[in-house]
Amino acid sequence: MPNTVRRPDDDRRRWEAQRRRQRTTQLERQSLMGPMDLPFLLLTLLLTGVGLVMVFSASFPSAYYETGDGTYYFKRQLIFAVLGLFAMVVMSRIAEAGSAEAVTPAEVSATAAVQKTAMI
């Protein structure tokens, strides 16, 4: 008859083995995604910065006249730029495997409708 007494070390070893497997699969997923495209990131940050400067210089007089705060539109644009950059980084971390199958016909038609509206 086998020994059925459980030792505390057995649970700890089992838990450590499970953690090693989880860490390995996380590292494999990260290595499949590859490194971040640094030139593309820098170009995006540069264009966002130039756009913010243009919004500031173009909207300062009207913002000052309308709201009393010359940086009103700049602050709003800055908030949305930071949110957009954050969303870009998050989306770049999502694995691309399987993303082509996840697109539904409704998403394709919605994208086409938005593009058509932008052209009008």
C-alpha cells in the first residue's frame, strides 16, 4: 500500500512547478511578439509633439477670447494625445496571432461607414 501522507513540501514543489510553467509561457508569448519598433515609436512621439505645438499656436487667441484660458484647447488635445499613446502601447502588446480571425463582417462594415463619413 503506497504512502498517502501529504507533506507540506509536496504542495510547495507543486506550486513552484506551476509558477515555472506559467513564467515560461509568458516569456514565450513575449518573445513571439518581438521587440517594440523604436523608430516608429519615436516618429509617432515626434509627430504628436509637433501636432500639439501647432494646436497650441493656432488656438491660443481664440481660446483666450472664448474661455479666458489660452491653453484650453491645448490641454484637451494633450489629454487625448496621452490617452491615444497609451492605447497604442497597449494594442502593440496584444499578440497578433488570431487577430485576423477575430474580425467580423460587422466590424468591416462599421469601419467602411466611418471612412465614408470622413470623406464627406
